[in-house]
Amino acid sequence: MMGNTRRRATSATRGATSGKIAKGDLRQMRRLIAFIKPYRRQMIYAVIGIVIAAGLGLVFPRILGNLVDSALSPATPGDTTALDRLALLLIGVFAAQALFTAIRVYYLSAVGEGVVADLRTAVYRHLMTLSVRFFDSRKTGEITSRLTSDVSVVQATVSIAVAQAISQVVTLVGGVTLMFITSITLTAYVLSFVPIAIITATWFGRRLRRISTGFQDLVAEANAAAEESISAVRVVKWFSAEKFQVARYSEAVGRSYAIALKRARIRAFFTPIVTFVAFATLAVILWLGGRQVLAGDLSVGDLVSFLVYTLTVAGAIGTFSGLYGQLQEALGSTQRIFELLDEKNDLPQATSPKRMPRVSGHVRFNDVTFRYSDRDVEVLRRISLDVRPGEVTAIVGPSGAGKSTMVQMLPRFYDPTGGFVEIDGHDIREVNLADLRSHMAAVPQEVQLFSGTITENLRVGDPKASTTDLVDAATAANAHEFIISFPDGYETLVGERGVKLSGGQRQRLAIARALLKDPRILILDEATSSLDSESEALVQEALDALMKGRTTFVIAHRLSTVRNADRIIVLDGGAVVEEGTHDELIAANGLYADLASRQFTDVEQP
């Protein structure tokens, strides 16, 4: 919410000066045009179709005028030759116009769809490069709203507005030229109304842009509320919180509805004003043109042609007015999209990062301190630790001690605010990030599976894994038997976040996934804490196989799972307060012994 408020404030600031608006608009348009460049050939074909179709539209009024004159004043009484020829010509013009309109629609649609696909891919690709900290401060629904609704607005602009803009330019310029040729006097009267339409369109367009940007922000908030409640639907059902969640979503939708009504009111005023100007102009032309026909200064056919040209030009001006409003809406959406593309990764990257194709797994925490940017409390305080390759290190302590934060320093989800972390003697801030993470894997308490098949989820660990590799990893993780018990075996769909599987099954798939990656450094974050005894035994057996020969960090509340660790680190208040083996810490009779006494009935206190 704070992010949305900040962005709306930024938008308001940008709108304070018209010069800044124009400069920002041009920069956004240039960035959008960059996405059109790969489709310039299709764009050229579309422009050719637009120009020819619009040009043929201008031929129609002239032929119509000649047709009227031929009907009213034929060269020879009763002779329909000229009339027939003009009617056939008119049909031919309409057929050619339909052909080039089809060309325009197809190629512009191809450009629009391509630009949208590239834009969505670019935004998503960029999102994947951002740090975990960015996602901690954003709602998923807000981000997906920008990928969907905002990009759809841009698509409409590229596919429809561009065609209309080019077509109306040809129509406007050609129509005014032909109007001058037909009657200079009438044309001067028509053009006197143009400034009114332009001023009106500009004023309404600016207001529409501000309102549309606010509307998209509120839609994003509503999407975020829906995303949260749908993803946590079991929690909602458990606590009978349906009414509360519906009220929360309805409130967000209601706010967006209020903004939408404000936008509708502006459009409701705008459209009748433009329509009135157009018909008032037409009424004046009928009056003045009729007087010229009666005076013999203008033929009936010329008056008909001029009236049609007037309607055509008025339609072009009206369309331009609508296009200006649509452009302002699109600029509001592109601003939100480009804001995402402009987000910077807050993890500083080394200018010449070191490559680490292989590691032994020697990990050192050197006086590591950490605090979140929005908190004053230090989550980790001066932690120093030397973990040898292949060593199993357990990290225990009360909730909020900093256990998970500590291990998240290893893959650089966060950087220490003081001190540094080394792997094989290299400061990980100076190492290529992809290399660093390629040597690590994690099995968390809440396993995140994707809504595809078991095979697809396993291949997250190794996209190139063969079927044999998958089966071997699943067998080692005690997962093969339950997988083949399903009718579809490894092609079984697991559902969103793996909801169709039990907790133990999800954990064993996560272990198999980690086995396929074959990491040198392994992180087990409460991997068995939520399982029943039978599932825990199977998972623990799989974990034992996974941990062999790997540097392993085990976070656990159940101290029974860390008795055999090579070393146990006890954290409290973000600092290491005890360190040693299980027996040594029990003998020390400190915090670990106190935690153990609450869980083990068979612990003999010294």
C-alpha cells in the first residue's frame, strides 16, 4: 500500500508541470517504440493498408457527388450510362477499401500481440532478476495486475489507436484539402470550430490520464487482495473468514469503482460536447451551402460531397479527441509497466565477478551483522562461524532468534549490513551470482511446488535430467513408490503449490529435486517439523541420503533431528550464545539444555 501511495504521489508530482509531462511522455513513447521495432516489416504493411484504405475513403464522397449530379442532371435525358458507371466504380472502391482494411487489421494485430508478448516477457524476465527484498515489499496481485491489465491497455493502443491515428491523419489532411477544392468559403467556416475541439480534447485528456493511473493502482490493490485470499483459501475456510475476505475485496473494488465512475463522468461530458460541435458545424454548412446552391455558386453534387467531407473530417477530429484520451490512459499504464522495468536490484554486483565452477563447501561467517532496512533492530549480531566441507551444522534457538535470516545470507537473498560471508575463501559478494546459487539447494518446511506434473517439478532441480535420473533421485528420496502408485505416475498433476499431495509427499519431492541438483551446500529449514511420525521417518531417511558428503545447515525446532549434527549453533537475539555437540551443550546446562528439557523426556541433566 505504501508503495502504491508513493507511486501516486510521484505521478502527481510529474503532473505538476506540463513541460515535465511532455518530456516524460516522449521518453515513454520512445521506450514503447523500441518494442515495436522488431515488427517494423509488419508495421510497414499495416501502414500501407491504413493509408490506402483511408485514401479510398476520401474517394467515396467525390464519386457520390458526381453520382448525384448525374442523377439530377444527366447529359441526355433518360441516359443512365454515367450513373451505372459511377455506381460500379463506387462498389469497386468499397471492395478495395475492404481488402486493405483486412490487411491493416491483420498486420496491426500481429504487431500488437507481438509487442504485448515481448513486453510481458521483458517485465517477467526483469522481475526474476530482482532480489528477494523487492518481493518482500510488494503484493503478488499488484505485480500480476501490471503484467495483465496494464499491458492489455498498451495492446489496445498499439493494435487499435495507432491504426486510427494514422488513418485519421490521412483522412483529416486529405479531407480538408478536398474541402478547400470544393468550396473555400465553407471550409473556412468548418475550420473555425477546430480549435474548440482541440482545446476540449486536451483538457479532458489530461484529466483522464490522472484518473486512469489511479484506477489501475486501485485495480492492482483489489487483485492483490483476491490473490492473497485465494492462495490462502484453506485458512479462510478454517476460520470461516469468507465474509471478512469478501468485504475486504469489495472495499478495494468499491474504491476502483468510484474512480471508474469519475472517469465515466468525464467521458459522459466529453462525448456530447464533441458531438454537439460536430452537428452544429453540420447545421451551419447546410445553411450556408444551401444558400450557395440557390445562388448557383455550388452544384447539388458538390454540396453533398462537401457535407460528406465535413462529416468525415468531423469524425476524424472526434476520433483524435478520443485517441488523445486513450493515449493518456495508455501512458498511465506504460508508466506503471516501466516503473517495474526500472526497478534496480538492491544487491550490488561486482564489476568483474569471480567464476566458481566448483566448490568444496567451506563456509565462513565473518563478523556478520544484519538488519532489515525498515527496522532498527539488528536481526543478526556479529556472527562468526567456520564450517568445514561436508560438515553438518545445526542452527537452533527460540523463534525470532535469526536462524532463517542467517542461512539466507548464503545464497545472497540478503547481504550483511556488517561483516561478510565466504565460500572457499571467496567473499560471496564478489562471486558470479548464478555460479554461487548453482552449488546450493534447500528443502524448506513449506515446500513450494509448481502446478504442473511431478516430472516438471523434479526438473526444476536439473532441467536436463533424464527419466532415469528422475527415477534414481525419487528412489533415493523415498518418493518413487508413492509416485508410481498414482494412475499417471510421474505425469501426475500436483495442483497449485502441490495441494493434491500430502505434506510428507511434498517434502520427499523437494528432497528428490535437491538430489537432482547435486549441491555442495545444502540448507534444511525445518524440513520435518510439520510431519507425522511415519512421514518424518521416511523424510529423515531421505535427508540422511541427501546430506552425505555435503556441507549442510539444518534449522530445527525439533532438537531430536539434530542430535547427530557435527556441531550445533545456538542463536538467541541474533547472536551465537552457545556452540558445540549435543552432549557438550547438554553438559553446559545453558539455553540448549533448557530447550532440550522441554522436548526430551529422556535427557539426563548434569
